[in-house]
Amino acid sequence: MILPGKLSRLYVLDLGLFEVRRGERLIGIPGFLLETDHGGRILFDTGFPPAYATDPAIAARDGLPRFGRLIDFGPHQTAEGALATLGLAPSDIDLVILSHGHIDHVGSLPLFAHAPIVMTGRERADPRPSYFGTARPMIWPDAQYQLIDADTPVCEGLTLIPTPGHTPGHLSAILNLPRTGPVILAADALNRASEPAENFAEADSPVTARLSAERLVALAPEALLIYGHDPAQWQALRKAPAWYD
């Protein structure tokens, strides 16, 4: 175990709305705040870089328009801003979990470099976060990294599951909440409900992605499965300041 205590609460953070490739689809960007009954706070993914909320020129400089465009991303939808709606600051986070190095997951990571960052060794082996396409505008922040390569319990009720395929070192999580029961934070191991029928075409390795997704679901077949970016599910999810417990 990395943290003491038992998982007690899950907040789904609204970290913006993004249009993929000229209207191909409109996706919500989630982050997750997890709390333990010992007062521990864990942030799972960090959204886009906060500078994109105030200066679109920075996003353009980084090449974001080649991937899509931000439709709704204000200061309150940065990781820091979303935490502020709960009365929290980055300094209140005890542990960060990074699913993978793409732009909409790694963007605010430097704000949380005071906390240990848990990710797979394979993902951290990239000299820079994979971001998107060939763009590599960001460096890994100077931080304490806890690198894992196998199923790893973080605390009672939270286990991390390596799910390579979308990226070589992708990471998902299985939760067990007191009332809600099992929850899967798939991140982009299962981007949306239609992805299996689409043969994981956007994955770095579609064959590996399918195997990882099938294993993840098999580990918790009755779980509430939260996709990485499912447009329909995003509308229905309970967002912070509401929570799942």
C-alpha cells in the first residue's frame, strides 16, 4: 500500500470540453479526486495545461489545432481551478496518478510536483510526455516518481492496473467505494463505449489495447465503468462538487 486508510469518496472533475478534429466528436476532459477515510487526497490525471485557459496562442504554439480545439476551457476547469471549487489547492494533494502522457492528462502535472507521481515505468521512459502526434512541448517535472509495472494497490479500495495499448505505458484504476461499489477508471484504455467496435483504431497498438480493455473489464465485471472520453456518458456523470461514495 502507498497510502494508509480506505478509499471513501470519488469526485469527477470537469476539466473542459474539446472538439476532436473538426467536429469528429465533442469530448469531456475528466480528472478525478479520490479521498481516503484517513484524509488522503489523490489526483488521477491533470487535464490540459492551465496556460491554454488564458492564452490560446500558447495552445497554437504547441500545435493543438492539429489535434482539435478547446470549446470550453476556463480557469475554473484547470486542475487547480476544479480543486478550488472544492476548497482545495494543489498543495492539498498527497499523491498523483498519471494514466498516460497525452496532452489532456499531463498538462497540469508541474503544479503537483510536490507530491509523489505514480505512473508506469514504460510511460516515464519517454524522454518527454507523449502529448500528441509528434508534438513534445513539455518536459517531465522534477518530482518523486513511483514507477510501477504490475497491478499495484494504492490503499484499500484502490488498485492500479497497467493497460498498455492506447500508449505503451497506459494505466487504469479499479476502485471499490463503500456505497457505489466497484468503479473502473478506464482512462483511455477504453476511450468510449464504441471503441471496441471501432477496433481501437486510435490506439498506439490496437491489438494490445483490446487485450488490456478486456482484462480490465473482466477484473470488475459489475463495476461502474467510467470511460476516458465518452460523449454520452460525460453528460450523465455526477460532477464535482457532487461525488460518489
